[in-house]
Amino acid sequence: MRAIFPFNDSWLYAPQVLASDVADSAFEVVTLPHSNKRFPYHNFDDREYQFISTYRKRFVLPEARQGRRVFVDFDGVMLAATVSINGHAFPEHRGGFTPFSLDITDYLREGENLLSVSVDSRERADIPPFGHTVDYLVFGGIYRDVRLRYVDPVYIERAYATPLDVLSKSLRLRLTAHLVNTQAQEVTVSLAAMFDVDENNSVGDSVDVAIPAHGKAEVSIELDDLSDGGAHPQPALWTLDDPRLYTATFSLDWGDATDAYDRVQVRFGFRHAQFKDDGFYLNGQRLQLRGLNRHQTFPYIGAAAPARLQRRDADIVKYELGCNIVRTSHYPQSPHFLNRCDEIGLLVFEEIPGWQHIGDADWKALSLRDVRAMIERDYNHPAIIMWGVRINESWDDHDFYEQTNALARQLDPTRPTGGVRFFQGSEFLEDVYTLNDFSNDIQEPQVTPHLVTEFNGHMFPTKTWDNEERRVEHARRHARIQARAASSGGVSGAIGWCAFDYNTHEEFGAGDRICYHGVMDIWRLPKFAAFFYESQQDAAQRVVLRVASNWRLGDVSEGLIEPVYVFSNCEEVVAYVGGRKKGTFRPAHDLFPGLPHPPFRLHGLDALLAHPYGDLRVVGLIGGQEVAEQIISAPQPPKQLILRADDDALLADGADMTRVAFLVADAYGNPLPYAVKVVTLTLDGPQGAELIGDNPFPLVGGQAALYLRAGHTSGVAVVRAQADRLPPAEIRVRIG
């Protein structure tokens, strides 16, 4: 029978090339995911992670083989890996964004085994995305999960669930398994496949198939009677508001077995996604796509984020930012992130690794391999609605992109392809014309279906401590372009650049090597532009009211702070200054047509420089009832040091982390971007727990964060923060 064991614990790491006969004492003990180097959040050189390191793991098989094959499965190693087991070296695996597996069976020993991985994290020109400049960092190390997998000599290599005719009265499901026979003789197997419609109803079938010696076979089972009128309830559709997921189970019997010799489960959803000339349709209903791009990197730890942080990013994009789609720029991202997108109803446009540069024939072959690896890994995710099969912002290459499109359509004929270009008139070989549009507008589509996949970004980088007018204009630009996309015929939607600030190379970004392109900062804390996206959510799900101002007249030109923009999904807002009502306001539909919830423009507030003025209070109304308010204090010294963790409990697995944010704020909790403070954090807790990040922290912008990482010991972690002239703050996180 199949067995899978986590393989992240008790690795040894050395930031250099070490031979197998070097003593373990030359290494440090680490837990995966692991970055080959930790960094400050800015002001470092990417060449600091570009070296070859050595990982080593001594292990005894967790259970007897009993004739089974044993694989080690790597979810991602950046950028190239040479794996050896007990002295046998496998060929180098090139590429850090897709998984690979190695059959180590024939090289295992009784007792202790030694697995070594030489990790080349140099940005090599022979491996996508490199060969020229690249506008993001990839970092290094074994930065995703590793597993040990046992399978019988005949096993299921991968399995797919493909809903068909989803919107018709003849709803069907195709269950496909790819089978492998490692034996020296042909074998006939019985494959059973079924899925649970609900806790009381299952549908399935079985089929016999012959697999040649040392060969493979692909077999499909079609389940036809799934619509109303059948012998069981009709499956529910996967939607953004109710992302219903189902599990398909594949069982393989062969030889004299009385039980399944292999069993694989895949999760999927019934949904129909289609791009038409007039827009995108989900389950037959037109949906305006509104989203942001996401890089997989984090401050301090690079790309080596555990499951909790990966899943949290999906929650931030969906629930905090109110988006319905995310683009995985510019590479396949963590399975944990994609799984969470499935669970919460966040659409995904996923693409292959690359950035403007196309390499030689060998480079292109690796890119084609990435197309295959991406689709084979992620086929079952209902959240994914399109495959990106063009190198981001590259020039046309007819033969190459004919191949990438053909391969994607062969592997998955159910999803369209897209190819992100940065100029109109690019050859259209894909199914959807995906364009990075930096015109500060929406260009009239020349071909359809048409989707804007980037805008703004480097055209208007914005920091949390920039002057208020720039931060407001940053938000206005996102609102204006999303409004233009929503009111322009033939535009399926717009995906802004980007969700979060990110570290970059010296050719890009600010002087500290951060691209300040995000609507949130590098710690996933909001700028004013985040308030716009947040406000586009349905108020029935969450009422939002956000004032895009710090209410300090000396922070704006001429000391005139009008209009004040408010991003809200309320029907009306009422403004008070110093307790006096200044007006009732409606959304600016005339300036931002097509948006579900246009911004509000507050005026007549009578706040004048060199004159006393009071706190700003804005109240949101729905149906004439007060449902939300925000109060911002008139100028006062900072009043609070706020400390908060995203989670109150962590797993004691040596890898789990939560973000610990700290803010210097006014009396009402609003961050003060110009209240520069040095914040010092301390940790009391169980052995192995640690704070990761710059500490003490020279806080600029009013907000920042560190990470609390669990060790392998249970207990309560107490984090305390202090800053000059402010009361200290404390939080507690249980580890166990």
C-alpha cells in the first residue's frame, strides 16, 4: 500500500560545498522549508544568496519496504539540485518552481541512509527565468516541502478529475489515472474510480487495463448520470461565494490482492469558466475580473514560507483586498497557496517561469518542461481558469509559442491559454489576449477575449511614508483603471501590479532594492490603494469604510486637505469634524463609472492650516442605518504601540510561522507614517521558538512586522514590544 511521510525535519545545512566525508558537525540543523540565507527586509545584494550549498539528511526508513518502491518528492529547490543517496548521484534537476521526484529504491541500505542535495542557487543563464535581467528575486535553498513516498511496483503516477458539460442537463465527470508498471512482465490491473456526491451518495465505476512491462498506461472512467433526475443529488457548482469541493478516489488492484494496492485521492470542483469576446463567464454568468499579481517572496525568509503563510496570502488577496482573481507572477507557486484559493473561491491565472528573456533551444526545452510540470501538478485546481504559456513580456517567437500552446491544449483541453505581452499587435496564438497595459488607461482591445494582466506598478511606485498626495493618487489610479476596465466593452477585467512590495535586483526598484509597487507593503500591511480594493467587496459579506488620509494638514500642499477620499461599500457616508456634522456624501459614480462601489469625495470640511480643527469622524450608512465608522485624531503625539499576531496558535513542527505586526498609532489605532520610532521586540517562550526579522526595528511608515517561528517544543510564546515614550505592548501565542 501507498504511504507518504513528511520529510522536512532534521536536515543538516552548510552554506558551501561539502563532501560526503565531512563530519556532520560542520553543518547546522534546519527544518524545511529553508532559505539558504536570511536577510534584512531591504538593502541587501541578491548575489548574497547566489552560491552552492549542501543539504544532508540521515534517515532510517520509517517502515519496512515490503517490496515497494521508495521515492523522494521535492516540491521545489531553487535553482538547481543534484541529489545523491548513499553515494549514487542523480542527474541535476534544473529549475526551482516545479516539483520533481526521484526513485531511490535501488540505492537504499538496511539501517541508516544518507541523502545529500547540492543546491546551486546562482542565477544561471541556462535555466528559466534567467539569461537577462529579471524584475524579482528567487532566493535559494530547499524552500518547499519534501516527502518520502512508498508505492507498490504497480502504482498510480497521477490522477485527474475533469467535469464535462457542467451547465447542461448531461453533467459528466471523467476520472483519469496514469498508471506505471515497474515490473519486468506485463500486468493486468483493475482500476476503480469514484467520488462522493455527499456523505450518503457515491458514484463510481471500474475498468481492467493491461500495462506493459516497464511501461505506462492511461485509463479514463466516465461517470454520466450526474444531473438532476439521476439516482443521487446533483453535485453543487464551485462558485466564488460557495466554493464546493469534492474528492475523487482512485483504487488500483492487481495480482492476488484482496485490498487496493494503491489509492490516490484528488480534490476538484464542478465549475465552468469561459472567456468570450464580451468578457469572462463563470458558470454561465458574466464576472468582471478584478485582481492583483502576487510574488511568492516574503521579507527575511525569501521564498521559504511554510503552509500557514502561503495560505494567509490567499486569504489576504480574497478577504482583505476583495479580489476575485490573482495572477501567479511569474511562475507556478506553492501548492498550499493554490489549495487555499480552491477552498475560498479565489480565481487563479497561473503561468510558467520567465521575464522578458527567451533563451536558446535547451532553455526553451526547459520552458516546455515547465508547461508540462505546471499543468500536471495543478490540473485539478478549480480555482485555476487559465494557463500562462508565454514568457512574461517577451517578444514574439512564433515557433516556440506554437509549441507551448499546443502542449498546454494537449494536456488540458478544458482551460484556455494566455500569453502575457506588453505591446499591442503581438502575435495572438493563445485563446485569451493578455496584455500588460501601462498607459495609465485601458487601451481599446484590438483582439478579444482581452484581459489586462498588469497596470500601474513601476509607473507610480508608492511607499507607506510617501507624501499623502502621492499615496492618495496611487489609490485613485487603481480605482480609475479598474473603473475603465469595468466600463470598456470587450475587457474581461484588470489585474493590477501588484499585491505586495517585493525585493528585486539592482536594475529595478528603489535605492534599497525594493519594488514599492504593491497596494500593500512587503509585510502585507495596507497602503491607501489597498483600501480601494477592499471596498469593492459586497457589504453583505463585509462592511468596509476606509479614509485615505492621515488628517494632518501639514502633510499636504498648501495645508488644504480637500477632497478627502473615502473607500467604502456603504451607500452614504457622513463626515464630522470636531463633533460637528459637515455633510452627507454619495459615491462618485460620475468619476468612477462601472465600479460596484466608487470612492467617496468629501469636501466642505472646513479644516484650515493655522486654525484649530478637531478629529475627523466618518460614518457609513446602509439603508439609513449606521453600520461603520472611522475616527482619525487631529494632530497629537503618537498614543499607542500596537502589537498583533495573525494567529494565536502555532504547530510545534519547527517550521510554522505567524506574522507579528507592530504599529505606531494615534488614539484610534490609525498608523502614523511619520512617527519614526525604534521598536524593540523580545520573546519569552518554549525552546526553539524565535523572532525572525530586523530587531530592534527602525520603524518608518508607521507599520512593519516580524515573524514568530515555532520550534519543536510546546508552550506559550510571549512577545513584547517597546518604543520610546509609548506604553509597551504584549501578545501571547500558543505553540503545540
